[in-house]
Amino acid sequence: MGILARENGRISADIPILSESEYAVILKLVEPWLKLLTEKLGSELGEYLNNALEPIPPHLKSVPDWLRSPIDCTTMSAVREAFDRGLWLSDIDYCCPPMVMRYRGK
């Protein structure tokens, strides 16, 4: 499915892996644009998006609200742009989930 890769008998992640600090940089970049998008689309849609967050399992403590939105168009827009520019999955011709893994520690 594009999440794990097997090479020379070893299994490894086949998705980008971000450190806590790298993930924080992405959040700082995305959140103002999501706010602006919500404002531009109108207060009714903004209220809907803020009140219709997808539930998450209790063990997930750090999922930002914008990732829980039922209309996560910001993420998909970024993925589509990266794909169109050949910056992401340029050599992939099969279904591959748009995701990253974040890790804590060294």
C-alpha cells in the first residue's frame, strides 16, 4: 500500500518521517492558511468545520484539529501541488496514501 517497503530482506518506512521539530514547522505554515481559507469560505462553513471534527482514538494526543476536519482540503491541495510539480511520488503509478509519520526522540 505504499506505507512499508521491503528491500534486501529489511522492512522500512516508505513514507516521509518527520521529527517533532519538522512537524512543528509544517503546522506553523499550514494553520494560518487554513484559518484564512475558513474565513474566505464564510462563517457558516467555518462553524461547520470547527464543530464537525472527526473523533480520534484516546491514545492519539497530538492530532491538530485541521487534520480532523471532514474537509481536509488544505492537506490534499498541498499533496496535489507537490504531485503536479513532480516533487512527490513522481515515479509511482499506483495508489499510495498521502501521509507522513512523526516521531519523538532521537
